[in-house]
Amino acid sequence: MFDSDEDADFFYNMYSRCVGFNVRRGDRKLDKTGGIVTYHKFLCNKHGFREDKWLNNPNRSRKPNVVTRIGCQAYFKVRYDCKTKRYIVTKFVREHSHAMIAHEHGNYDKIRFIKKDMYNRIDADRRKDITDWDAESSIAFLSTLQDMDPMFYLTYDLDEERKLKRLFLCDGQCRVDYDEFGDALVFDITYKTNRY
């Protein structure tokens, strides 16, 4: 399931890069208001065949593009579900009738995109999504922990942009350990090694 049509598009593009083929967008239908995509089909770029009207046009003003469609049947289709308000995969044909890009180029090491690139992109998108509300979501989570543990201590400061500036927390178990064993000091060695 996907939250949006764009998420499904992104997934299939990432999948295609890992497997070794290119994607082209197929049929797409909007609802009556034109605001919601009710279904969308994503195709292998070699899916189907080019129509004759594009191949045999006598009034052509420029040279025809290279024929790349060779009848491959691989595609991915999503449909909008009104109940869940999410996109459901209704068809996923994995089998291709041609060699993948890696085989065409000799090996996977000759392809510019690798699996790590996909993970980096997903991580970057996830980080981009949390930058505007990371402090609020962290504080909300810690506040729920504070509600469940009466000995939980939490204090924090936000800067002018409502980003977390300082945070100190201590759960009930830490406080019990401190009472039992005396002084305790913890250093956060990851400070400023990562943006979040």
C-alpha cells in the first residue's frame, strides 16, 4: 500500500533500478473531480509495441526515434482505495521478455545506480520529511513516556525556529540506579556527528 500515486511511482522506479530496467508511465485515470488519481499503471520501457501511426507516418518532419518497445509484459498497477485512502497494488508482473540493463552492459558494475543509492535516497526523503516537526514529535513521544512513568524527568529548550536546542531526560530506572549506586555520568559521544 502507498500513501500517494507519487510514492508508488518512486517505489517502482527504485525497484526498476535495482533489477536493471527503465520505467515509463502508462495509463492513468483521475476521478470525476480531477483531484485524485484512481489508478495508475507503470510499465517497463520495453512494454508493448509502438503504434503503427508513429512508425509509418509519411509526413514525418524529423527522423523517427529508435524502436525500443519489444512486447515486454512487465508492469505495475495501483488503484486508489476509497476506504483506506491509500493506493493498493492490483497487478505486478515481474517477468521480462528481454535482458536487463546489467546483462546488456556486461555486468552490474557498469551501471551508475547501485542498491546503496536507493537506500540513501529513501533515507534522505525520510530525513527531509522529519525536519519540520522533529522536535515536536520527539517531545510528544517523550511526554507519553513521562505520563507512563511518574519518576521520568524531562526538560528541553527550543530555538527560534522551533528546533530542539537542548534535551535532558532521565527515566525512573536511571533515578533508582542513581539512588542505589551514587554518582553516574553519561557522555553522548554521537553529539554533532549527524544532523539528527
